[in-house]
Amino acid sequence: MRRKICVVTLFLVFIGQIVMAGGNTADFKYGKWHLKYTLSTGSAEYIYQGKTVFDKVGTGVSGTYTEYEIGQEEITDGFGTGMCFTVTRSGENLPSVIQRFFLYEGKDYFLTDVALSDEKGVETNYLRPISTEPDTRCDILGKGDNRVLIVPFDNDKWVRYRSSDLRGGVNSFEVSAVYNADTRRGIVIGSVEHDTWKSGVRIESDEPGIISRLELYTGASGEGTRDVLPHGKVKGKTVRSPKPFFGYFEDWRDGMEEFGRACATIAPPLPWNLGTPFGWNSWAKMEFRLSYEKVLEVSDFFKENLQNNNFENNGIVYIGMDAGWAKMSDEQLADIARHCNAKLLQKSEMRKDIVIELSYKGFG
């Protein structure tokens, strides 16, 4: 059902318990979530089982929008059964702003996204599907050791996951959690779609125990994403953000597990039924000191001490030569392969293979 209203009428009632709107607000309710949406500003109050988690959460899109269209649709997908609520905001000489909220039965999280739409075309390299207003003051975590999980974009340049005090401002990539380490209660926010955009999460605190800014933005670029240029612009009549995941959990670690399952719902993992590969990679110990002689020594150690003690997978072990292998000649590389194959271990008529892998470390 879709109805169009403008700023002078601003009265709307949807039959049933799902959506009710009156005045300048629309109430989107389903499952554990209630989103109180302000039509004139395009911001919402996120309410979880009667408790306000965040107030005034918008998209950062500026402009004078005077017409609003609200829609709802029952949905059943990989996440479960629920309701999708849509708000389309329009203004003169402005692209339409389309916000969607996906609320599911029994879920401690919901999904959302935002899109800009114009028949003349839209192009942008930056969207903020979740962005709190400047006067945000969220104390949902309570007193205690409040922390932020910082997730790197990748594992290059020796960056690691880490937990930071909730103070000042921090950036994470694709997902983050802000939580009370004493009670474990926390918020998990992240993108569950990763095909078009690189996404970031910005969390700030200007006083102890208070979240003063929460933002999931698309178009992340810079040192943290290994980029030297701004994020590329996405173009079309409609440009949509990835779907952010927003959840409140009694234990933030359960929230991270839910986030992982949500990502796998969008893009399931590739099947693998061959056990856990076992092997060695040269980088952690040898780095650029890798040499022909050292690889031969490692292969001998594998044969004499590991393969015959069940350190293998389906008869295969892996010797990974990382950065530094390119210093070897073609003859040396071929001889390494011959050396390994000459030491194949026979056991129960099953040939034990050593697989040689060459890989580059991301050092340019």
C-alpha cells in the first residue's frame, strides 16, 4: 500500500499494528523494533523493545523536501519474515531520497539502505545510510568500560583487529561494535553488501560513556583501504547504498555472529569439503630473507617430521613461498619442485603430495 502526502496535509493511518502515522511522524513497527520517523527531516528514532537506542538518525542529505510518500510491503527472504517500509522524499530540483527499513520477526537487528534517484541521472561517491544528528547524546551502554571494536579493511600492512576506549573518534571498516566490556551489551553496525562500495564506520565520543556520533558511510578511501585516489563515483538514474545492519544485543559478541550470518545470507560462502589445508608460508619468519637453500630445508623437515605424523590434509601439504621467491632463478624454482616430488612419501598406497605455491606480499 502506498499513499502520498504533502507537508500541508501530513495525516496518514495504515490499518493494523504495523504502521501508524500522524502529524509529522510515521511509526514503523515490526518484531522487536519501532522506528519513529520524522518526515520533514528524514531522521528516525531507533527503539528496541521499548528502549531508545539512538534518536535523530538520518542520512545527511540536505535540501528542502516537501513531499513524502510512504509504503510498506510484507517480505520473506533469507533473513526471515518481516516488513519493508519505504519513505520517498521529494523536493523541487532535487533528487528523490528513498529510504528503506527491513524489520524482521524475532531479530535483534534490522537492515536499511538509502538511494538517490533522478531521471536526469545521479552520480556520487559518498552516501550515509546511517548518520546521527550533530546533537546526538547516546548513553545506552551505561557506565563501565565502554569500548569500540576497530576492524581493518584487510590484513595487509600488519594491521589488526583491536579494541579501543570509547573516547575521541575512531574509524572502522565495513563493521564495528560499540559495547560495554563489563555487561557485554552493545551495538553492532556494518554493511552486509560488499560488491560496489567500500564502507566505513565512524564513532565518536566527547564525554565518558556517551556516543556523540555514529555514522556508516560508503565511499571509504585512503591509507586504510590501500587507495591513493578518492572512491570512484557510482552513476545511474538511481544510486543505492549497500544495506547496513544495525542491531542491539545483550552480548555484542552474539551480535558479531549475527552480522556474519547476515553477510553469508547475501553472499553465501563457497563450498569446501576437503578438510583444512595444512602447510607453511615463508613470510612470517623469513620475510625477504627467503632463499633456495632454506626452502629445501623446510621441505625436508616436512617430509621427515610432519607428513608421517598426520600433519597433512587428504595427502597434501603446502609449501608457500611468499615475497622473495622472485629472486630465485627459473632453474632453482624448478629444482625445488623436483626436490619435493622426489621425496614423496608412500603410505597405504596413497601418494603424499607437496604442493608448491608462489605468492606476492602486498609491498608494491
